[in-house]
Amino acid sequence: MVVLYVDPDPVVRLQRARMLALSGHTVHSAESAEDAANVAQQLESLDVLVTEGLLGGDFTGFDLRDGVREKFPSLHTVVTSRNELSELGAFIEDSVVLCEPVGDGALAAAVAGQVRPQDQSVSQADVSVVPDEELVAMDAPPMLPPGTVLGNYVIKERLYVEKDSETYLALQQSVKREVALVLLKPELLNDATAVEGFLERSRVKASITHPRIAPLYEAQKLEGWMYYTREMPHGRSLEKLIATCVKFKEKTLADVIAGVSEAMSLAVLRGHHYRMPTARDIFVDEEQQASIVNVIRPQTGKSRDYGSDTGRFLMMLRALCEGQRARHMLETLARQKLDWETLNRRAVNMQEQNRQASLMKRADTKEAHEIVAARSAGKSVSALAWVGLALALIGSIIVFKYRGADSRPVKPLTEEMVAVPAGEFIFQRNGNRTLSKFWIDKYEVTISQYDEFLKALDADPRRAFAWDDPLQPASKKTHKPAKWVEIYAAALSGGVVDAQRVDVNCPVVMVDWWDAAAYAKWKGRRLPTEEEWERAARGTDGRAYPWGNVAMPKAANLGQDYDTTGEKSGKIDSSKRWTPVNKYTTDISPCGAVGMAGNVEEWTATWTDHPDYPDKRVPLVRGGCFAAPSSPELLTARHFYKSPESSSEALGFRTASDQPPSTP
């Protein structure tokens, strides 16, 4: 049999690959998901994939399995694991999982197919979504059979049963709408504690108002029954979507996750308890907007495990996944055991990235076709398809490297800072401000400079978190930006990302605020405040542009000519997207800072209330970018991303300091 053995540990990889080879197998090995995808691309046949469960870079052996099976559908997979994988049970499927330590005999038996998936140490059944503790089996017949009329309501069906109540789908006759009717069990009507608890539940439900939580309508005692009614959300429940085999890609799943986690995090922040939502409680409408039934409860002495609850919610979505990338997204989030608020921030960040990806989708230009043709010369269509698959496994964009005459390696720029004198200056439109002298980067931080930061973190893992901002969420484990592997590879080779050439002197993008703050601290600096940023960009006289008050369409890399199709991009300023930070010699401020009008927007150190979400404080973003048109407010506009975890292909940063830079 042909075996591909994948493990980041070189000693383990060598020993086990040798053992399997001595057992008569043809063995290939790799240390990462990326390497394994490239190896599999070259193989004509592959029978067994043996892979460590967690491969680094947020990729798992299950991701690799799903990618390789696109070429080898009958692939048998054995996953070895040094880590707890119970959170990933829904992704195991037909793979065999062996928890370390694994003996040679056990591994050889698993490779030979002598170990069945149901014999493995971690099974899907171990982590399946169990019913919430408040729900009970519907063994007894319903207290209100279908067709029963209760006041203004006609009972249609029973939905579920709880310890003290039953919930029904009912028709409110006066307005012809479906509602959920929650009925207190009649044997509890004489129990004062039970009645008060039921009334308190209705009061708590009525107290919470959120567009993604079904509101309470009314509570009544009628004809010997006590009940309240609440809205049934629009759309179809997850239960029905799963039953009809509906599938969602990662973009839609991110929208669903964002909607549900937003509602649940609001409830938690307000101190409410809740019953764990089931697949019957979560609805998705025709616009892929998610909402939930009102599962809010009065606070009790019991505490919930939010990390477990979010994991259970994410596992519900597993059956809706369309494709490997959607499964990987759920798997990565589930493994981190996030609370509801952090999950919401992650989902909002994914939505922002999806929005940017849609805005800046790859231009289908003649240049792009020529690059594809150059890269694919002599290769079969099936091989190209596999290359696309392998790259999709390790990132989210396709990079075509073109080694032509104009793609020679570029020498990294020498890092410089410029001094900004102390004194008074015009700030915004509200009058003058005064600042002490400070220094600011002449250019936006480049890909080359950020790579030095990442290499320093890798070289000393014990100090890797020493540069993190004190408020950085514990769930953030890396400062490697999304798409970093692809963008950095293209930058080294003079390659192309989305039909735009890129080199090491282009600004680093896809960094969130925590990344920017950590880099600045590692450099012994900080991010500039918004006052410092504006002073460096406008000088003291409050000019509209770094070069003066007259608009100059070709002076900076701006979006006057930006076109999401790529057909018109660059017609004015010769740039489709971000460019090397030193390209525009006219986009220079009075103090000598370059690129503050265009190229990419920049994070600042100033936090303020978000205008659309008053309860959220976010760091401000300043400056223009290649996707935004020029205007007289270019240097005074304040940009609000949804959270410090947000990132974009049009967003970078530069650093500042109270001390002059040291001499190299």
C-alpha cells in the first residue's frame, strides 16, 4: 500500500515512516498540511493517510484528509493525536483515531485496516450534542392535542417538553400568525413556587429586546391553564434545514454564527441564564439571517460552561457544511472553546473579511490570464485543479508565481522614522491641539519588517506572548495574519496576489489591532494616537492632503479608479491594489511621512465608542486606501471597524515613539 505519513515532529515522523516501510508499504512523509498537499499532488495513487491530529497553523488532520480525498476518494485515514480531540468528534467520521502513546503494532494494524472507526479511543458518539438538562423526553401524550382551542390560540403540534412546562406551535387566530405557546403543567398550578417561577420566566423573557431573539407576546391564565406566548422566528429551523439536506458555505455559516452568538452574548452580558438552544430553536431566513427562540431563563445558582455550549452549537452546524473550508472553519472555532462574546467577535471578523474579499475579488484581467498561462505551461488540467485544491487547503486565495524578467527579488527598504516637532496644530474641525515632539515611521510597516517580527516570535516561543497588549483576548494565539503564507510567498518571488504584483516592500495587511500593537511593542515603540497620526499627515495648517489643499488624483494610491471587477482599476494612479510603500513620491506630508493619504488605512492607539454599537469601544482607523475615493475629508475622517479583531486587505499600520530611533 502507498502511505503518506504526516507529523510535525521529525523524530516521530522518521521512526514511524521507517517502521511502515519495513512492513512492506511504500511510504512518503511530510511535516505539515502544506507539504502533505504538495506531496499528494505528485502521487498517482495513495491508499492510506496517517496524520497527527493538530498540524499547526490552525490546520488539523481532518482538514488534510478532506483535501486529499478530493483526489483520492477512497482514502483510508488514521489520525494519531497528542492532544484531546473530543471537541472535534463530529469531524472524525470514518477515520481511525489513536491517542498517543501509540505502539508500532497498533499503528501497523490501523494502517492495515484491522482497526475499525468504532473501536477508536475518541468516537463521534463521545461528543454528540446531548439534550439540554432542562429538556425531557416526550414519552407521554401532549396535554393539549392538535386542534385544541385555548382562548385565541389553536394548537398545531407539541415542540418539546421541559420539567415544568410543554411548548406548542399554535395559531393565533385573530392575526393569523404562528406562535410558540408555553404551558405550565396543570399539576403545578397549586404549587406557589412553581407558579412564581413560571411567571418570573415570562418576565425575564419580556425584559430582553433584541432583533435576533423572539420576543414575548403575552402571559395569561385561562380556563384552568397558565401559559405565555412568544414569537416564532422567521425562516426555517436548523432541524428542518438539516432534514432537507441544505448546505451552506463558510460565508453563510459565518453569518449564522454571528447572529446566534450576538443574541446569546447579549443575554449573558445582561446576567441572564439560558437553556441551550437546540436545532429546533435556531432559524435562518431567506437572507441567511439567523435568529433564535427566546431561551432566556431567570438566573439560577447553576453556571453554564460557555465553551462547551458554543462547541455544541458549532457542532449543530456540521451537517450544513458545504465543502472542506466550511468544515475547517467550524472545527477551528470549536477547538478553541470560546465564550459567546468571543465567538461573536470572531464571527464578525470573518464577516468583515468576507465583505472585503467580495469588495476586492480577484480581477479577471489579461495580465492575470497571462500569469496563469505561464505558471501552468506543460501541466495538465487535473494537475492545476489539484494545485488549486492544495492552496485552498492552506489558505483562502490562489497565488500564481511568475518568474519573468520583471519579477527579480526586491531589496527590503531601510527602516526610517521622521521627527514631528512639538507645538500647536489644527485638529479635525474643532480647533487647535498641542503635542510634544514624537517620531513616526516614514512608511507603513512592510511585509519584510513584519516577517522579522514573526521569525523572532518563532525563535523564542517562551517570550512569544511578552509583546501582547494586556487586554488581548486569551483566545488569540498567534500574530500570523490571515493569508500570510500566500502573500509572503508571492512577495519573496515577485509573484501576484489577485492580479496585483506584490513584493516585500508592500505594506503588511490582514493584521488586526492586537497584531499591530504587539509588533509596535516588540520594536520598543507604540501605535500613534489619532492626534499624532493627523498631525503627521496634515502638518500644522490643517491641510486637506499631505501635499496641500488641491486635489491631485495621481498623487496617491487611492480608490478614484478602484473597480471590483479589475477592468478599470489603476487607470488614474496606475495601482490596482496596495503597492510598495515608497512608490508615490507625491504622497508625502510636511514632516516627511509617506503614504498617509493612500495605499492602506492604518490602525491608531485611540479607542472610542463605535457609532453603530454604543456599548462597544473600538480602536480608530485613519487614512485613505486604494479602495476608497479621494475627498477633502481624507485626513480627518475617522473609520470604525467592528472590533479590534477585524482585519482587511486595505488595512495596515505604522508605529510611533517618544524617543528618536536608534542608529542601525
